Amino acid sequence: MAKGTVMLAAGGTGGHLFPAEALAHELTARGWQVHLATDDRAERFAGKFPATAIHPISSSTIGSKNPIALMRAFWSIWRGVRQASQVIAKIKPSVVIGFGGYPTLPPLYAATRRGVPAMVHEQNAVMGRANKALANRVDAIAGGFLPENSGANSAKIVVTGNPVRPAVIEASKTPYVASGGSDQFNLLVFGGSQGAQFFSDAVPGAIALLPEVLRKRLRITQQARVEDADKVKAAYARLGIAADVSPFFNDMAQRMAAAHLVMSRSGASTVSEIAVIGRPALLVPYPHALDHDQAANAARLAAAGGGEVHPQSTLSIERIAGLIGGAMDDPARMAAMATAAKSVGKADATRLLADLAEAIASKIPVAEFRKGVRP
């Protein structure tokens, strides 16, 4: 018999959906029945998300300053609140948990209006707009990087970390072995769905500036957009460098574990995976990220000594060549950065998040949870 019902609410992007999916697996294994509330794109999750049922809920982004567009957005959200209220009345969840994105607003607002325990999970070091709007109403805020002393809602924050994929947990078992002398040096470069073009344009040119003795040691894995992949492959071929270039790698966790240095954007999932696996990183925050969340995420890893933050505007090809060459020439520093990164990784984030969810469902206050009280 199920312990009870949990409703998860998440926006349609992978950044919001992945931690919700990880928690769904964990709570299902613990005996809970899980439902997912999301926007009208829910059909694409059917059969993939581990939920008893998926409930499409109306919502809208509040981004326009146009009065008519704003009225339409608020009407869509209010319609979603009514839809979510009906679902909550039917399934009677013990707790409703949001993972960010505007599709979480109606379910969480409806839950708090009905007195249902509620919490949100914030992946980034800067709280997103939807979670910020809900922060005063919910019982707990689980943070991927949020410090527990941040702002008016500090008393509600529990730093759980961000759930990472099982493949990342497995990869974290591979110890970092520094590359020195004439040993092969594995460089991993990726930019995610936003901003991979910068690395495609800049990194091959930077590698060309390295001394031949360093180029001979390099083995590069680089994610590149479909339209850039052939150009990047050709650039490395001209330099005689062994390189795997592709728009997607289905074994990215293993490639990260094999890397001696990672150069990447600094989305919450990326930074969390780098920390759990424990690899030195050159982090280049996406300059157009809302609320500058990528810069804040990168700063958390840099503060621990596990990475360096380099704004894109400062990275000429000469500067990139200097950074990569400097890393290759200093294996002791790379090993120290790897250790520092791993020291702040939270491999047990999914378990901690599930523990907090069960506590909130049992109406255990955050202050008591922090002291170790569990259902």
C-alpha cells in the first residue's frame, strides 16, 4: 500500500524536469504514488516520466510589458490554478513540490491556498522568478546551490544539492589521475544547448596557438552544434589532434570522468556533475542567462577552489590558449582543483531531497529537519 500521494510540478525544460524525475524515482521506490503537473507540453513526457498520471495545467510566462499580453498571461495562470485545485481535490497529495518554471505557479499556488504542505527546489545559486514568487508561501525551499543564509526566507532553505544521473554517480567512482610530462591530456569542452557556438569558434583557434609539444599530448572531446561540427572536426584534423566532435554524447558522464580538464558553461546541472565527479573546470557562464544564474553557480565552485570563472568577454583565443597550456603544465594544481571540486559535490542529493519531501509531507518544520528530525 502506498504511503501517500506526492504531486510534482515542473516546467518543460530538462533543467526543471530532470530533478523532478530523479525525485519521482526515489519516492516511488520508497512507496509513494507520484503525479506530475506541468504545462500543455506534458504529452511529450507520457510514458517516460515515472508518474501514476501526468496532468496538463494551463500556465504562461509573465515577460511582456504589454497590458493585453499581461492580462492574457494572468488569465492563463488563474485558469491553471482552478485546474490544479481540481486535481488536488481529486488525488489529495500529502505534499506538492515545485521545480521552477512558470508551469509550477498554478499547482503550488493552488496547494498553498488549500493548506496542502508545499516546497520548491531551486537548482541555481540565484532563485528563479517562479520560485521567488512562491518562496513566501511554501513550507520549505530545497537548494542546489542556495546558501542557507540567503535573504528573508533563509529559515526555509535546506541545501540538498541537485540530483544527478545514475551514470554520474557511477563516474564519480573514477579517481582523478593528473596528467604530467608527456602523458596524454584529455580536454572536455561543451556548451549545452545555449552557447556551444562560442566554444566552436574559439577553442580550435586557441589550440592552434599552443606549442607543438603540448598539442601532441591533447585528446579533445568537444560538443558542437550540428551546423558547427564539421568545421570544428576539420580544424582539429588540420592540427593533427585526436578529437571526438559531436552535437551529443550519450556517455558524457564517462567522458567527464576521463577528463583532465573541463571547459564548459555553468548551468546548475553541469556544475553539480563536475563537482560530484570531481574534475578541475574552466567555467564560462552563458552571458545572456536570466538573472545571471550561471555566473552565480560558477562562483560557488570557484569559491571552493574547484574551478575558475572566466567571463566570455575576457576570453580571446590567446587567453584560452594560456589557460589550457597553463593547466597542462601544472598537474599538481589540476589535482588539487579536482579534490576541491569533489569536496563540495553532493552525490546523495536525491536522497536528501526525498528526505525533505517526506518531512514536509509529515509537517515537520524545516528547523526540526535541520536538527535531524525525520518522519
